[in-house]
Amino acid sequence: MSFTPELTFLLALVAFWAVLYALSRVFHLEKRGWDVKPAFFMYKSKGLNSFIDRLANKRRFMWLTFSNIGLAFGVGLMIFSLYFFANNLVRFFTPTVQAAPVFPVLPGLTIRLYWMPYFFVAVAVVFLSHELAHGVAFRLE
């Protein structure tokens, strides 16, 4: 039986979560601050929480301004996304016009393996800063 790249990716993803979940149960990672569930994990740290508290309390006005600007950008991007989606649906069902292709980001499938380390570094930077901003906004509100 030969595996397609899509099936290989899905099997690797399921295997990753299964191993992570099993390791959390065997080594009792919840005692060390890790909360692991199927397709979800979170690290809880008192040190990180106090860092976020200190960060949110410094320059409170600046963080509130960034938060409001981000909210405005989010609404604008949501409107643009709905427009893009609707326009693409119209193009899809109109035989003379070609729809714009949309590809999901699937490591190993739509991104070459050579670029994977760069992709993961970029995703980690974006993810960590994004979630840190959620923590600061939470403390502000």
C-alpha cells in the first residue's frame, strides 16, 4: 500500500498527538504545569503570568492603544476575508472567469522540506508574540 503525501501528513499528525498525549500520561506532566489533551496542550507557569502582569502594567495606555488598533484591523480583515470568499465563490461558479487558488499551508506538502526550519521559526515567533499579546490584553481588561 502506497501512502499519498496527504495521508502521510495526517498519519504523522495523529502519531504526534498520540505520542504527546501518551507521554503526558506516563510522566504525569500535569504536575509540571503541562495540560495535554488530544489536539491541545498548554504550559502553565507562575513566572510567565507574573511577567505578563508586569508587562501589562507598564505603559498601560500604549497597550490599550495597540489593542484597539488590532481590533480595528481584525474587523477590517474579517470584512476583506468575507469579500474575498464571496468573490471567489462567484468566480468559481462563473464559467468564463477563473477563481483564485487558495492552498492550505501543509508542511511537506505545500512547503518544501528545505524551508521547514524557517517556516517553524517564523510560526513560533508569530505564535508566541500573538499569544503574549492575548495575555497582555486579558490582564488589561
